[in-house]
Amino acid sequence: YRPAAVATLRTRIEDLEAVLSAASAEFRAQNEPVTLANVQAALPPGAMLVELVRYRRFDARAQHRWQEERYVAYLVTSHGPPHWVPLGAAAPIDAAVDAVLAALQAPVRTEATRTALQHLDALLIGPMRDQLTEVSHLILAPDGKLNLVPFEALIDAQGHYELERYLVSYLTSGRDLLRLATPRASRSPAVIVAGPDYGPLPSHPAPGTVAFLPLPGPRAEAAERASAETD
């Protein structure tokens, strides 16, 4: 073990990281310290970052200190301190997620689907609803089985989809906001995809079969957009 050699290598690492940071805005964003102020500054107007975390409750007074798993939501807006909202035990929430996924895979949407979506909404969005009065954009960082939830499809107590009330975006963590806020030059020209061919319609469709006809306008719209980009 040679302390002088270790110190020299650490200095070299810091020098190389400084060079990379100067040359690459993306590398700089990834290595920038994550602070509450930085995350808040990166939030768009009207947005709230919602970090959904699964954890195991700890009780130092109990014989078995590690208790049941639970979910909690951490709420961050562009100003003010963050808030947290307990969502409750993970088991019933995970069961509600499974019910929603099973209902959405059914070939026909039924009242049972709406009921499942409404129940999960009451478990996830309901507890934090009072904190969302001035929010129009939910930026969600789910955890555990919540990564499978289509939050925009959840239905509130009044029967409205959450998409009718909020723009919904997804991140892996709040740190991604700092990376996304860093401007990056495009490495390739834009590609416009329009007018997909869904294939021939079945002559005798089976019950529950879904078929799609080509939309009449996308090709013309794509050509118009491409022309505008080149002008």
C-alpha cells in the first residue's frame, strides 16, 4: 500500500473527469451533485416530481424489527420543501396492480376494468390528491410493481381518467431531470414515420379481434412536415 501512489492516481482521475466535463455536457450532468435546488430548477412549470418508493418498515421495539413492506410518495415542486405521503402496505397495492393488468389484457373492456382502475387510483393518487391542486404535469418515478402501472389510465372518484387532468411523464429517478435538462446536439437527422400499413382486414374476424384501417391523412401531414423542416 503506497499512499503517495494512491493520491497521485486520485488526482489523475479528477483531472480526467474535469476534462470530460468540459468536453461533454452529458457527462457533466451525470456527475453533477444531485441537490434539491437543482432538481427543482429542472422541473417544468406546473409540474410535480413524484418519487414512489417501496420500503420495509423498521420497528426497533419489536422482536422482529423488519416489518411489512410499504409504499411512500415523495412530492417535489419547483418551490418550497418536499412533502411525503404514506400510501400504505405494499401487498394490497400490488394486488390492485395485478387486478388492473389482468383487466387490461381482457379482449373487451368491462365495468370490472373501470372498477379495477378506480380502486388502484384510490390507493395511489387518492392519498396525495390534496397536494395536486396546482399541478398539471405529474412526473413519476415508480418503484417495484408500480413500474407496470399506466397511471394516465387510472380513473378518479368522479369517473375521469387521470390523463384528462394531468400530463403524465415517467423517469427512473428525479436525477434524470438534470440529464434531460442538458441540451444535446442531434447525432442524426430526424425520421418521420407515418401512414403505417396494418395489413388486410380479416374476412371473418373472430370475436374480440381488433382491426385497424389506415388513417387518411398521416402521409400528407408527414410530407408537409418534412417540407417545412427543409425550408
